[in-house]
Amino acid sequence: MYFVEVILPLSLAKTFTYSVSEAEFHFIKIGMRVAVPFGKSKIYTALVIEIHQNKPDLYEAKEIHQILDEKPIVTQIQIKHWQWIASYYMCAIGDVYRGAMPSALLLESETLISQKTNLFVDTSLLSDDEFLVYEALQQQSSLKVQDIIAILNKKNIFPVIQKLIDKNILILQEEIQESYKPKLVRYVRLHSKYDSNQGLSELLEILKSANKQKEIVMRYFQLSATEKKPITVKKLVDEANSSSVIVKALIEKEIFEDYHLQVDRVNFDGKINEKELQLSSDQNDAFLAIKDSFVSKEVCLLHGVTSSGKTEIYIKLIEEYLETGKQILYLLPEIALTTQLVGRLRSYFGNKVAVFHSKYNNNERIEVWNQVLQNSDKAQVVIGARSALFLPFHDLGFIIVDEEHEQTFKQADPAPRYHARDSAIVLAHSHKAKVLLGSATPSLETYFNAKSKKFGLVEISKRYGNVKMPIIELVDLKDKYFRKKMTGHFSDVLIEEITTALSLGEQVILFQNRRGYSPIVECLTCGHVPQCQQCDVSLTYHKHKNQLRCHYCGYTMAKPTNCHACSSVELTTKGFGTEQIEQELVSIFPSSKIGRMDQDTTRGKFGFEKIIDSFKNREIDILVGTQMLAKGLDFDNVSLVGVMNADNMLYHPDFRAFERSFQMLTQVAGRAGRSEKQGKVIVQTYNPNHNTIQQVTNNDYMEMYKEQLYDRQIYKYPPYFRIIKVTLKQRDYEKLKVGAMWLYQVMSQNLNMPVLGPEEPLISRIRNEYIRTIIIKIPQNIAIGNTKNTIQKMLNSFEAVAQFRSIKVILNVDFY
């Protein structure tokens, strides 16, 4: 009897045993995928993690359907790492497997399959089975895996589908087609008939009465003489202070012709920088100190102020690790940042850089997966958001976690709810690799670890090239409103500074951490505020779509003309978001170009690039945005940063509120004045004397660290305590109340540590489900593993109670 142990891509905590034939037993290796039947009639792609000869006691092992791979596509280290994630973050191993694999490698019987559109297929190259599937898709737009089983009349169809996907004929329904095409740039060149020497004189003869056209032609000749590269229409028009209408007229006269070049985003063919990267003396000291700390420690924290040139140090370290032939992983918190960084790294390492994140489609992701697995040259340096952690590294040597304090490194939903920074450290340990954490405002836990000598610590206190830190000026909103010195949400100081910056041709960034137009619509007569029907939140007003929408479940309704409660027509809006700021700017600075960057404007694969490109190319003068702007972006022409309201983050009911506000404001401020000129930051606040705001103004990280650490110790928070948050959800309020109370009592009796709850959170109902939370605080001296086992046992007995079975329980370990 021969068996394999597999993980299924379902939220199941255990592995399953399937039987195989002797031949299969000798062929299968750990890390291959097999298609297996599960349940009554479903087929899933499972992963082999063990090959053995032990018959399962509790059930009859079913046979596998077939083997999907010729060689393993998951490494043993990966499987070990996934098991660690499952046990540490208390989730099912199946969740980790499903979260880690690109979805195209996980065919299941429910997957919808359709044909790529407008594609010529040479049917003579298809096998009989492939042709049958192709033919069926001519009749209907999509098929389920079950339908294909019926058409081919055999169970073993995954290889056929896989081959058709490889031949680029089929696509899986999960992919949303992307409409934004990479940027096409329009260029002009002289029509070939004027190429000769007498061409110019002929031209001037034709154009002798058309002065404006003549000027453009002259300017074209000057440009083509000085610059040896193609000339864009935009550049020509700018240089000649003319308009594109005149260029169009010249094209119609067949004097110019226009053509497009695609500025490609994924492939790289530029020149690799031949010149050596020169570090400043501060950077070089830091570089040597990091190498020094790696001798004795696995992890090192690089704490350098914003714009101190951390990226150059990373590049230098990557160069050293590349020479040893190891792979390098570079994790970033935000997809917007990967876009900007890929360009910088490609100019050093050319095609050795691969990119992996969730906005890439299935095929691109599988390509990167395979390159990493085969240790190919194209993927020696992998840049990505947190999901890149799951790639099948062959021999990892070095991990960089940039902006390590960012909360986006922690996955919120669905499971596995892992923290990429902590998981990266564990992954590095199994590869015997080194980890560098970089940040201008490290999280308290990391800094605490560095201070207590668990991690190495290297600090840079000066900006690169000795650029001065920006001047931070506080504006007291109470006072300004009182003296009537406000225009909309702008104080006179901010307007004055924006005007100055714009007149010097510099760019401005404004930060407001709320999207939409305003978060509350209120009736002046009876005070009624429209609420979401399914969640406990007020609806946010979005002006350009003229609708109210819920930012939790996406429920929308048209903006009411009168109050739903008392039918009065006097409705007013309270609070403000990015959309309202954008509108006010249009009326205050009518001649400036204004852009907005938030979740509403960056949907789609290239959403970020569109906005970042146009801001970099200086097509936008003032950019308004939410926290996306606060993350390590680098624009050299920004001299002013305005924070519209610094208070709305300070008063979150969250033990991290002050730390987060400090990080956010410092990071936003760090976008200003990154080249020669000193930047300026205007922070509008009702509370200029608040400790945290003062610490930002003085750029005093240590002061913030000490104050927060003192509080954390008193109130039992990390880094002194570890926290597990248990969330219970159920549509029936009473049932939830009873269940939560039961669980709380069991926990507080059996765990001798603080257990708080069951608490109704700030937003106590989302998508019609009521929510309760219980918080368990585990002191540092108690073994966390045993505590987790105890908690798991309690949850098992909770599930065994019939009336509680319908309550969803979600565990979040280190939820911060």
C-alpha cells in the first residue's frame, strides 16, 4: 500500500491521505501537485508534502486522479515555512497554501474557463482533446471544469487545460481584463522627402508665409542637432512655446510625420549604469556597520532619517550578495512603491530583477514563480509586496524589508493573517540568510529588539548630500477659524506657501487621510445622518458620482434631495475628504493642474503609474492624496507638503494611535525638499501642543519612543505583551452575545493572563454581521506555544456546542 499526504487549498487545518499506485509512488516527489477528489464530486489541486506507507485509520483513502507536475514546484523549505505560519498565526495550513500559490496553479472543479478573445488559433497544432475543448468554446463563452470532463468523457483533464493555458488559448475567469495600456508616447520626425541638404531650403520656401509653422520646424532642427534621441511632440511644443494644433497642421502638410513608441514597463532594455555607485561618507559608514553586524546577528535595523539615501545602501548590499550567486528578496509595503523602485534597481541590475505582486495577472505571476524556482538569472532580485514572501526560493541570501513599520505588511483578511516582516525573519533563518529592516520611523517592537541587542542597529542622522531636514510649521486651526482666516479648509498660511511654491515652478503634496467628499451628510432640521443598511457606519458622500457609499461593504445610494427621516431639504455635509480638498483647490488655484491619489483613483493594474508618471513629468502641480503618499515615494521637485488635519489620526481608539500618527506625519513630511533646496511642511491642527505633534516638529524619534514605551509597559501592550485578538461574527445579535460571553468565561478561567472582552468594537456590525472581540494579552515570560494550544482546545470545545456552531471565529495573532 502506497500513500501520499496532501494539503488541500481549503480552510482545513489537517492534511489528508490518498492512495497511489507503486509506479506513482516512485515518481512522486514532495512539492508536486496532484489532482484529488474531495467531497462528493469536487476535484481540487492538492500539494504533496509527504510520501509514506501508513494506512489512515479513520477513513478509507481515495485514489488520486492524477499527477500534475513533472517535477516539484514547491520547495521543502517553503512547506516548512507555511507550516510555521499556520501554527504561529493559528490558521489552517490549507489557507496558507491557497494564499501562497498563484491562483492559476490551483485549478478546481468550480473554476470557469473561457477562451482568449480575438486570437488566431492554428487548430492543426492542437491534440484531439485540446481541439474538442476549443470547439466547445466556440459554441459558448465559458465552461466549468465539470463540463469539460463531460465533453472529453474522461476524468483526467487538468493536463489538457494546463496545456491550453500554456499555449495562451484559455484564460481562467478569475482574471479581470486590464484596459489601461502601458503609456504610448507620441514622437515626430521630418518626412523622409526633406531629408537631404536642399530639403531645408525647400521647406523654408514652402513655409515662408506661415511664421508659426516655420518656427516649429527651426526648433525641430535645433533639437535634433543637440539631442541624439527621438523628439516627443510634447517636448517640441514646449520648447517652441507653440501648440499641438500647429504640429498637427505640419503633419497634414506631410512635412512632419508622427509615430509612437511604447514605453515598456516590465521589460528592460536601457543601458545598465556603468558608473560605480558612490556612497557618501555617512552612507559608507552605515554600509560597513551593517556588514559588521551581520557577522554576529541575523537581523539588522537601519534607522535613517527620510531621504538619507537608504536605497543606495540597499543597492550596494544587493551587489555584494549577487556576487555570491544567492537570491535576494526586496519587500515593500505598497504596490505604488514597487513601481518607483523597479526603475531604480533595473538601471543597476538590468534584467536580473523580477517583480511580483497582486496587480500582476496569472500568467505573469506564474512566470516569476518558475524563474525563482529554477534560480534563473532573470529573478535573482525579486521585488514585491508581502505576497512575494511565498515564492519558491532556491537559495535565498538576503532579505530587505523596506519601511518595516508599515501596517500594510500585516495581512488583515482573509487568512493567513501573517505579518510579512516577522515571517521574513523566520524564512531567512531557514535559508541561513540575513535580513535588513529599513525605516525612518521604526515600529516600537523592532526598535525595542534592536535596543535590547536582539537585532543589530545602524543609524543615519543626516539626509543625503547634507540636504537640510524640512522646516515644519504648525498652524493652529482653532485660532485661524476664530480670526476668519480660513478659505474652505485652507489657512491663509497654507495658501500663501502654495502660491509661493507654484510661482517658483515647484510641486506641492497635500495629505488628507480620508477619501470621498465628506464622511457625513446631516439633516439640519432633525439631525438624521444616512447610515449603511448593512454596517454600523455613516455613508460617505462622493461628489463626482453624486452618491453616498459605505467604505466597508460598498453599498451605494444616490445622494438624497431631502431627509429620509423628516423630509426637510436642508442637508449639510460634515468633515472632508480628498475629493473636497481637490474641489477647493480648483477654485482657489484655477490655473494649476491638480491630481488626486486615493483608492478611488488608483484602481486597476497601472492606476499608480498613471498618477506617479504624470506627477514626475510635472504635468500635475498639486497632488492631493491619502496615506499612499506617505510611503517612501521620491519626487525631487516637491518643496512643500501640507497636512490638512493632523488630528484625525491621533484620536483613534487604538494603542498605536500616537506611534502611527508620528510615523505617518514624519513620512509625509519627508517627501518635501529632497534635492538641493530645503523643503517646508505646514501641519494644520487644532492641537499644536500635543506631545506627538511636537515630537514630529522636532523630528524627535527617541522622545516618542521613550514616552510610548513607558505607556506600553503600564498598560500591558507589546513589546512587553503579545496580543491575540479573537473576533466573533454572527447575524443574530443575541446568539453572538451568549457565545462571546461563554468563550470569554472559559478563557479567563483557564488562562492566567489578562483576557479582556467581550467588547463591541467601534464599528460593531459589517455586512449585517454583528461583531464582538476578545483580547488575550500574553506576557513575555510565558511560552506562547503552550498558550496557543490551550486557546485552540477552547475553540474546539466552543465549536462542539451546537448553538455556537454558526458563529464565525477569527483569530488574529499580533494583530497590530
